[in-house]
Amino acid sequence: MKKLLALLFAFFTLAGYASATNIADDFRAHYSASSDLSAYNKDINAMIGVADFHTGRGTTFPGFDIGATLSAVKPSDKNNITSDDYLYAGFITAETKIPVLDLGVVVRGTDMNGFQSLGGGLKYNYDLFDTVHLSLAGFYDRGKTDWYTTDHYSASAVASMSVLFFTPYVGVGYDYGELKTRNLGEERSTSDGAVRYTAGVNVKPFPFVYMFGAYTYTADNHALQGGIGLNF
């Protein structure tokens, strides 16, 4: 158990070196009054929102799911602030079930590359024939850098099917975020939303251990996601 937890957190730590540029420093270096803050906000929303799910299956009480995920978002062509090819952020997530309400509760957060975020949400899961799993979820996240704050809201629906130790899944979500600059003179703000579509696969190579990878598309950008975790 200790070795598995060490592997999980090692994944999260090493992911921090995937990005060459600090998100906050990059924003400060390239932000100006003519910057397209709306396009940047949509990319940040996607970076957080893709962490909403990695399967349609939920936890069972008193079980739990704890994992590490790395999100990599290709900035939109309109984003004239981000200089890197991708925006990276790793999240630690923890989920368990509230038996009285029959709802899953999720907490997630990150502190990487100058970007901090803490949030959580609720999930409702429904299983069909023990192989098809459906899930609805809603999240709120509060994020910040030295130069802006962001309030992120998301709603997602996902369906997955278990085939041996493979669980392919597809999902759709909506991200809405409010971003406000700070410590940069005149304050600017923007509120933006976008729909995202995701397809991925969850693999369980060992009991209680899973890995996953996914691709997400929106009208403005696309994203890659990978992760590892423990599920009991």
C-alpha cells in the first residue's frame, strides 16, 4: 500500500517538470491591455475541467478513490498570452461516497507551475448490467496565480463500459469561468464558457490500481490527460 501511494505521488511530483514555463510568470511576461483575456480564460477552464472524470463508475461506501492526473491543454490560436505549446497542471483528487444521499463527493487541488487551485464536487452514478456505468457531476474550483484569480464551474456527463481490465469511456462537459486580473494596474475581468468532448480509456493492470489516458476537444482548443490512482 505504501509503495503504491509513493508511486502515485511520485507521478504527481515528476509531472511538475513537464512544463518548461511557470504559468504565472508566462502570464506576467506576455499580458498587456490588448491581450485576449477571454481566450486565455477558456484555456484555463479546460485545463481544470478535463479533470472532472476518468470513468463513469463511482466509488462505494466505505471505499475511496485517490489519484493523480496531469492535464495538458493546447492553447487556442486566439490566446496571445501563453507562449508555451501547452498549459500543464497536475491535480490530486480524492473521492468517496455519502451513503445516505447516494452521492459521490470529490475533492481536488493543485499547486504547480505557479498555479494554485482547490475545489470539489458531487457525482451521481448509475450502473447498468454491472458493465455499463453512467455518471453526472458538478464541480466548483477556486484558482489563483500572483496575477489573477479564477472561479471555475463545470458540469459533466460520462458513460463507460467495463471489458475485462479495460474501461473505455466518453463524456461531455461544460466549463464556465470568471477570471479577474490583479496586481497589474487596472483590473480586467472576463466570464466565458465552452463545451468539451472527451474520449479515453481506463486500464486496471493490478487489483486496486488504475491508469488512464484521454483526449478532449473544444471549439477553441484540445487537451490530453493522463493519470494513475488507487480505487478500493
